[in-house]
Amino acid sequence: MLESSGSHSQNRLTLLTQKLADLLETSADNVQIISITDAADEPGSVDVTFAAHGSPYYTPEKLNTLVWISRQDVSSSSTAVIVSPMATTI
């Protein structure tokens, strides 16, 4: 889940995608933002579901853990606040 904190959502999406790619040591082309929806339990926040493909393969649990451990770095780079990561398989 991400809490928005800026006005240029497309730019933030690009920054988030690149930061996730850097974190996972893969190309930004291998990171897919699957959905962005309003978060019912966190007013002013959105849920972002993402997936990463390519080599190496990471389970959703591993992706979530990597994002959670690096949440300060991801947040500062994408002007978003990580509340809880939500990775999925595709």
C-alpha cells in the first residue's frame, strides 16, 4: 500500500517502477504495476499491486519482504510512503 504525497502521479509511478527494479536487480521492463486502487482502510492512500518477472524468480513473499526491508529507500525515491507491500504472481 502506498500513501500518495505528491502531485505528479505518472512521474511517481515511473520512479516507483524504477526503484523496485533497482531493488530487485532487474530491468524496469520486468516490473509491472498491475493495479492502483483507493485503499479502503487507509484514507488518502492507494493499494498498488505489482509483479516482477525475469531472472531471478522471486515469490510474492520474497518481493514483499524486500520492499518492506527497503521501504525507507523506496519511499524517499518515489515520494510515496510504504504502508505494506503487495506483490503478486503473474
